[in-house]
Amino acid sequence: MQLSQSKKFLLLSLLATSSLSVAFAQQTTPPVNLALKKSFVSSDPNMSGWNKGLTDGSWRSAQGPTFATGNSATFPKDVTIDLETPVSVGYVAVGVPGFGSTKTIDVSLSEDGTTFTGVGTYTFSVNKEEKHLFSFPAATARFVRLTYVDHSDEKVSYPVTHAFTTEVAVYAPGDAPVLTPVLGLEKADVASPKYGDEDKIQAGFLAQHESFLKRGTAGPIGVLFLGDSITAGWGRAKDVWQQHFGAYDPANFGIGGDKTQHVLWRIDNGELDGIAPKVVVLMIGTNNIGSSAEEIIRGDTKIVDEIHQKLPNTKLLLLGIFPRAAEATNPMRAKIKEVNTELAKLDDGNKTRYLDIGDKFLETDGSLSKDIMPDYLHPNPKGYQIWADAIQPLLDEMMK
């Protein structure tokens, strides 16, 4: 049977479309990460709680899954993942965050956990979020080991002796997995939402943001508290909140885990639109503690500028970042003091007033008491009473 030219073209088009559809389906089927949620051991265990999420499948350093070894100055050091059963392996993907100083990583495999065979080495950039796919001939392995061969001498937010990794993903042989693009290291003065799995904006973060937008249309706001979990925590001291601020039509726009870049994103996406508070009370930056003091200052300064741009008739009560960590000698204390010293310079005696009440939370020796901040970061109701009493006189003055 002879086909006309038009029918031939139609048939070829259908075949091509069908082939493309099959190919697309094959390409978009995500490969199985054989290391997902598997256990691991380190030759230099980290004692700061950063051992969580090494194999959780997320590349986002901002999420909190970042793995780090301890701070032993002895290199090489390694992390070994147990896949629980011998499987055929063809690829290992490794990611590193933009902070820390991880440099060269070796990947090796073993069936018995004793004899390891190297399958690749890669030297990562410094101060750049990056990932690399190690590919090699199919091999049977139960254990996958990352050996941190060395580190850069350049300090990026953390001591150079920590070895940081955002993920280890292990794949079977076959088509190479397509790694999602790196979004880049978040900067304290560049607006960014909080990301979750697969680089999507966290649903909880969006839901809270949307609730704040609704609060802005629900009624007048006289005083607005803006910040992170420490601000959000006023919900644990409702009586103190009502007693001190209830007469001012208060609103609380605090979100746990927020950094300066997240507050900037919320401002850019409407949280200050359509409202006219007399005073905004701002405290933000403690979750940026892994960044340099200079970067935190830039982030806070930009927030101050944007508040005044969005709310030209509103006064700003800028609070110094609260002290954290039990001991006065903790390095975080020194960084917070450095940041607060610069933030104090933003006080113009009029539209922006600065107040550092950190000392009111401290014992005479500079330590933090569990009686006020049980986790040495978040106040309990007693701590919120101290906060309210400390800012009340200046806030009353600014609200007139």
C-alpha cells in the first residue's frame, strides 16, 4: 500500500513524538538513591549535632542536613556508609556547601568493610556550593567510604579542620543520574526563601508567610515584631505579650529558622505591604552565625533600609542579637558582639533606635542560665518577661 507524502509525514511525526515521550519518561524517572537514610560512621565524629542527614538526599546546605566531621587536625579522615546489603554500584554523587574548607575527597567501595577499592578522586572549590558525580565500572559493594584527603587553608565561616558534606547519593549502574543544578550559596543580604526537598520552597515557610499576609489585612497593627524563632516564641509567653503589648494591636511575624535573607524575601513578597505600624521591633541574625560578622551586618542593614523604604512613617526598634551558648568564652559570643557593635551605629535617634538587652539575660560571670534559656538560645517565659521589661520604656516612648 502506497502512502501519500502527507500521511508519511504524519506517521513519522507520531513515531517521533512517541519516541520522545518514551525518552522523556525515561529521563524524568528519578534514579534510586541506594544510600538514602542509611547509617554511617566517621573516623572523626562530630559532636556539634552536624552528623544528621548525610544521606537524606538533599543538596541544600541551608536546610540543615549538612554533615561534618569533627575538628581533629589530623588528615585524612573518613566517613563510611553502610548500604546494609551488597549491591551493584555505578555512581556516587557528593555535594559540599559553600562554607567550610573541604577540598579533596576520595571515594572507595568495599564488600566486607575491610578491603576498600578506590573509584575516584575530586578536588572541590572553596567558598562555593558544588557537587560532583563519580562514575566507574559496575562494582558490588556494601560499604561506601568518603576519605577527606586534605582541606583548604582558607577559613570559610568554620575552622578549616572540619570536613563538610551536604549529601552522599549512591546509584546502580546504567544511565547516569541527572543532578539538579546548584542554586548557589545563599547570601545574608540577598533575598531568598527557605528551600526544602528537591529545591522547592518549604511548605511550612510559605504557609506562615501567607498567614502574615492575611494578618496584614485582618485589622490594624500598631507594633510589629519581626524575626526568627526567638520572636516566634512569644507564643510561649502569651500572658507577658498581652500585658506589655496588647494595647498596641501587636502582630508577630517570626518564623523559626529564619535568617536575614529569608526576612528580606518575606519583605520583598508583601509582608509589609498595606500595613502601617507605628513601630517595628526587629531582631534577626542569630541563624546566620555560620556566616562572617561582616555578612550578617550587611544582611541586617539591608533589612533596616527596606523597612524604612516600605514603611516611611514607621519607627524601628532594632535589637542587638541575643547572646547564645552557655559560656561567655564561646566564639559565637565574640561574633555576636562584633555584629551588635556595628548595628548600634544604625541608631539615628529618630526613625531607628537601637537597644542591646543581651546583658540582662546573663549571670555575673557572663554565662547563660538554663533557668532563662534552657537550650542556651531560646528564652522561656521568664526570659520573655526580661525581654518585655527591658524594651517597654523605649517602646512606649516610640509609640507616642
